[in-house]
Amino acid sequence: MALQAQNPLTPQNRVNFQSNLAPQNRVTFQDNLAPQNAGLAPQTAGLVPQQNPSLVPQGTAPVPQNTFAPQSALAPQSAYAPQTLAAQSALVHPNKPPGTVLGRGGDNYRDNYRTAGPTQLGRDRRQYSAPSDDNTLSNQILITDRSHERPYDVLLLSVKQVLQTIEAILVRANKPVDIHGTVVPGVLVPATAQVDSLEHERAIHASLSALHDNLDVPNSVLNEISCEIQYKSLSGVDANKTTMDILERVQHYDWDEKVVLALASFAIKDGEFWLVAQLFTSNPLAKAIGQLKQMQEILERSGTSLKAKFEVYNNLVNAVLKVTRIIVHLQDIYHDPHLATEIKATTPTNHIPSAVYWTIRSIVILASQLLGITGSDPEYVTEAWELSSLAHKLESIYKHLEDNLNRLHELTRKYRDEEAFAAIERILESPHIDNSKPLRVLFYKDDQPALFDGYNKKRVDIDVLRRKVVILMISDLDIGQENEYIIAHQMYSEKRQFPTRAESQYEIVWVPIVDNWTEAKLLQFEEIRNGMEWYSVYHPSFVSPIVVKYIKDKRKWNFVKKPLLVVMDPQGKIVHTNAVHMMCVFGSAAYPFTSNRERLLWEEETWRIELLADAIDQTLLNWIAERKYICLYGGEDINWIRNFTRTAKNVALEAGIQLELLYLGKSKQKERVVKEIIRVIKEEKLSHTIDSNLIWFFWVRLESMWQSKGQLMSELSKANFTDHNIKNDIIMQGIVSLLSFGSTDRGWALIALPSSEMAKANGEHMSKSLNDFKIWKPKHDEVGFTPALNEYLSGVYRDAPHHCTNLILPATGIMPETVSCSECGRIMERYAMFRCCTD
């Protein structure tokens, strides 16, 4: 039987987009993303085609006529705004915790997404109605998923490659092109269209050149999805039903594959249409096809009545692309076999199925919109505000997914940082054949030479430090006046002077640590680096953030502000986390600067004048060699200094001893004050003096004794470091006494014979005892000068009235919970003091 030709453009056969605009056929549209419609448009259902019996197969029941109605675009109201996110709990299996690990297929994957058991699937399709709430919709979405039962013939989709091709199509399709003064549907051409067009073209060529030549895609699935959308759009099936049917067709694919397949199907149709539109005026074949598609009419309206609609159309395309990209990204991370199970368990995945649903639903609306443009009068398409509302919904979904992605990245970064930190910890705290590996862990960047040789002024590799003792001088950029720098400089100068000594077989490497590097700070770094004689990192970027974190960690090197001298032995093991104090106290004798060496040196030491005088001044060493009595004294009261030195000399003559006096001032004495006192002492020949820098070094060294000795005692003590530890150690008692003297402006004095007992007291008590020499002279004749003086001083302390004694200790390093007064033995009160002095 011959078929009668029908003219599809006759009024009786053309789909009528106007007949359903009557008020009785309109529905009310409400979206929680646009409260009370926000005044965007009247409560119109959109444009609903009449049922055309010729388009419906025989024996098929009539289909609801709501193809372009708003409820097909956005209803049901499963908004992705924060106020409705609680509904996502419906996506979690009731018998599984929310943190179940996600995999590509398998029980874990199924349990993390599904709530209902598997439903019998066959050719009988499920019937979906518009869900009344989010939970119902979520359950319906999850029921469609059978990815955990993936047949062997459903091959894995190269999601990233397919998405890359889709992006190339959609970006190319949206390129602005001027045809007869009319803009082809796509992005509006701005004033700088020519420049933007060139940039756009370059970006497109770059994306196209990166595409794979062979791409394995299931074309049958793409065709099925396309036919599903086209048939049901023309049949008036709502978008929810169409979306669910598409999810049924891709039921064996993973969630990222589902959305990419749907988007690929749309991209083919979209790309074909815009390809013809762009070539319509220049290609005969495109012109012929365009005539059949009424392309001329569409192009004419693209810059006028359809202009706003094309804008929101492209905005929705871009929103779909954004959400698809982030879904693929999230799924790619979840399926990473190297991703820690702990991270997967703490990252929610139940939001992805809902995101996939709304993205595919948007694709259905876009495809219906495109079909409306190409199959009917252009002005009769879905209202622009409806597409804008859907784009707004996708933007909310995207923001939520982006938050999860950022959280996932943060967890991943934290986990990898912890792994890297543990690796650094393991390498730095274990012995190796040599120190090459640990040094490369500390200083590395693309196999480039990491160090700068300050002596020869050239860039070198870390091999120059191989199998040597390496001292890492860690500091910020304010290092020039730091005690640690001065001590290291003195040590290194001695090393340069005697390079062949065993004690000189070490190198220093400066490692600058700054929180935020700027151009000004980099210039400052280079200036400091170029002025040093030892090695330094060539550039701060050679010290990774994880290494900086290790250096600052309180459990490790605990760098805050004060410089550290961290020692690495020739095998690459860290043997001391701050050797500056032992270097200050013992000098080159501290080599190889290990904690064990420090402990042995203190075990051999006693409280004697040699400990205090070592390396201060050669004159002191000469007095020691000559077995003379030595009096070290200080204070800032010049009248007390005059009286005390005169009395001490008279007593020495009367006692028949050789006594040498040396002025040592006080701790942290102002330079102008100490220089003035030294000037007076020299002019009046009151006693010997040394340079103010050596006076400074005496007190710095005394503080280093406190830190070095105290640290060892703290490590050996099972309990906290307290006054009890100090009382049981004569060296620490002496150190505390001198530090107390140096913390006040009052005078003080110490008198001793080399390798013998020492007598010490504040200026008032020492002056009184010396003035009373005639009283205890018989004892002097019996036991000697220093023992007799100490015995008399004990009585003076006992009979002395109330007094005030201060002890200022550095805030860094060890800090005992309690300290007894060096004069009366009572527990001292504890205060915090902040001091700033540039003098």
C-alpha cells in the first residue's frame, strides 16, 4: 500500500507550540533556588505541544503533553542547596556506615550508593512518576544502578578522553562567528571580538591537537540515548521520566560514565547543528542541509528574538560541562588505587548519583531545546528564565561538589604530607652508608646543584659534603647579630686556620627558614649568602615545605626564631639537634659535636676557674699556669668597684697571696656603660680589663653552660627538670649563682686558685668579708685563703638581713619548674620578662 506524502509544515501536522498556552493548561512553577519565582516570569508551564497522533506508534497509550513544561525541567524539587542537603542521607545504605570505601563496581561501591536491593531488570521498563520528595527521587536514582553487575561485554569507557572530545565539540560549537552581520548562535561577540576570536581559535586548536586519534565509544548506546531524548521530547514525556529511562539504558556503567555518555550523545547533535550553522554560507553541502533545516530563518533570529535564549542555552551548556568535569574528577580520585582507605572512608560519595541525575536531566532539557529550535518556529522554545533556573541549580550542585573536592584534596595533601614527613623522619634518624641520601632529602630540586660555596663563590652539588660532619645552621634572615652566628663564625675561622686538624673535618651549611618569601627577602638572602664563608642552600626553593615543617616540628628540631646548629654525622644520622651550646662552651674540643660527646665532656668537668676562664682571654690562661689567685668581679657601681679593688689588693698583701683581678661586668650590659667603666678602671689602674666583646662572650658562654648541662640533666632525669636536679649538681649551682649575679646591677665577685675551691658572693657580702679579714685570718693560716673565705661567707649569709636576688634565664631551651636562691636557698618566685634592647 502506498503511503501518502504528508507535508510536515502544514498547520494540521506541525507541532503547535501555542495551543497549550491557555491558562487552564498552565501549571504553577516554584523552585527553592528562586523563591516565589523571584519575579522572573509569570507562572506559566512553558510551551506544551499538542499530541500529534501521527508521531505516536499504534497501540501506544497517549502521553502527557508537557514536553517543555517547567516541571519537566526542574520538578521534582530535589534542590542541591545547603538547606536540602540533609536529604542525601537517603543515598546511604541503611546497613552500612556513611564512610564505606568507594570502588569502581563491586559490593563496596554498591553499598555506598544504593539503598534498595536489586530489582528485576529486563525489557519491561520501570514506570517512573514525578517523585514527591527527595528521598523518593534518590531511591529511584539508585535503583537504576547496576554497575556492580557489569557484564563482561560492557567495556570500561575512557572517560577523560571522551570528555576531552566533548569539550572540543561544545567549545567549537559556541565559537562566535559573524555571518552576514548576524551572530551564529553562541557566545555574544564583544567589542574585542577579533582578539577574543583569535585567542578562542588558538585554544580550540590546542584542544583538538590533544585529542586521541582512536577513541573507543559505545556508539549503540549513544544512538539509543539520542533516540530516547528525541522520541520522548516529541511525545511529550516529562524530563524526569526521560532521565530515568536514560539511567536504565546506562545501568551497567559507573556514575561518571553515565553522565559522560549522556553528554556525548547531546554533544553529537549539538555539534552537528552548529557545524551546519557555521558552514552554511561557505559550504554547498552545509547550505543544502541548512535549507532543509530552515537554517536561514534560525540565523536571522539568532541576533534578535532568540538572542537571550541562546545566551541562557550556552550558560546551561557550560554549567553541565562544569558539573560533568567535577564528577569525573571526583570519581577518578575515588577510584585511585593509591588513595588511602582512610581518606575514602572519610569522604562522602552519596551526593554523586543525585548530581549525575540532575546533569543528565539538564542534558535532556538542552536536547529538547535544540529540538524545539530545529523542529518548530524559533520563538516557541522553553522560556529563558526556566533554563536560567536550571543552570542555577547546577551551579549549586557544582559548589557542593567543589567543596567536597577541596576537602578531598586537603585530606589527600595532608595524608601525603604525613607520609613524606614520616619518610624524612625515617631517613634523617637512621644511619646510612654515607650522608648523600639524607642531604638530598633536605636539599633537592630537579637534580640541580643545591648548594652555594661561600668561600669560592660558586654553585656546587651536595657531593662536596659526602662523608663529612655537616652542621646545618638554621635561622631566619636576621642572623648577623645572633650569638649563634658569631659562635659559628669563630669556630669556622679556627677551622680555616687549621684545616688539617681532625677537629676541622666538618662543614657548615646555612639553611634559611622564612614563612613568606618576597622579592625583597630573596635579595636579602642572596646578600647574606654571598657574604658567608661556608656553604648555604643555593636558593630557598631547594628546601621543600615538608622539610620546613620537619624543622619546625616541636617533636623534632623545634625551630622557632633562635638559630639552631643541627649536626649530621658522616653516615647521615642527626646526632645533635642544637650543638651551639656545646660548641660555645668547649670549642673545637666538642668535635664531632654529638650528644654523646657533650655528655662525656661534662662528665670529665668540675666546677673550677679553668671552666670559666677557658677561651676568654690568654692573660687568664697565663695566671692559671702560674698558679695565681684569680678574682673575677663585676657590677656597674664605679664607687663600689673602686672600694672593692682597693680592699682586695690590701687583703692579698696581708694574706701573702698573688691575686689578679679582672673586670667582667654583668650579663646583657649596655655597651656604652661597660666601655665607660673600662675606661675608668684603666685610667685609675684599678684592675685588669678585657674587651667588651669578650665580656659579652663570657656571659653568653655561661648561659650556654646552663643550656648544655641542663639539657643533659633533663634528658637523664625521668621527672621534670626541677630545683632538685640543680641542688645535686655543684656545677649547676655555680652557674646559677653567677647568672644571678649577672642579672642585677649590684657588684659581685669570685675568688679562686686554679683547680681548687672557689668562693663567690654578691658585692656587699664579699666586701664585708674582705674587710673582716683580720677576723678569719687565723682560719686562713689553717686551711687556706679560699676555704676560710667560704666559711666566713656562710656566716655572713646567715646573719644578713632580707635581700632580693634575680635570675634571668633565656626563654629558649630548658626551663626548670623551680629554682632556689643562690644566697639563701629559698624557692624563687617565677616571672616572665620581655626585653628589647638595641644598645
